[in-house]
Amino acid sequence: MSADTAGTQYVAEFVDGPLEGDFEHRILVGGKPESRVGMVAAVDGLESVFWYDAIDEHHVNGQLRVRFRFDAGDSDPVESDEEND
């Protein structure tokens, strides 16, 4: 990340759900990280929408990191279709 974007971005850490272990650089909105993000990902070849809620934030080497927890109730189902496997 360059010095001119360091103050406008943060790193989202996905701690569980289908994106568990993933990281993504995101843009601060109004100088703050989002409290909720919707992510689109392909599961078994089908696009699905997954919602994540911020649970905490911290700094690592001067970079803002926000941890997000999966909201299964508002997200598309993650189950695969056994008949197509």
C-alpha cells in the first residue's frame, strides 16, 4: 500500500463463514471502516452473497485492520447440492 492511500484504506479480515481466512483491502467510508459488508463469491459455480459484521478493529504495523464475523441468517445458503457433486 502506498503512503498516499494508507490513510484511506483498511484491511478486512474474515474470521469465519465461507470467506474464513481471507483478507481484503477496502476503502474507508467517511474516514471510518464499514460496520457491515456484503461479499459476492462463487460456491459450487453459483454466485452467492455473504454478509459480514464488524466485531473489532486494531492496528498492525500502523495499518488499520477490522475483523468481520459471518451473518449466516442474512446470507445466501452455503450448502452444496449433493445431487450435482
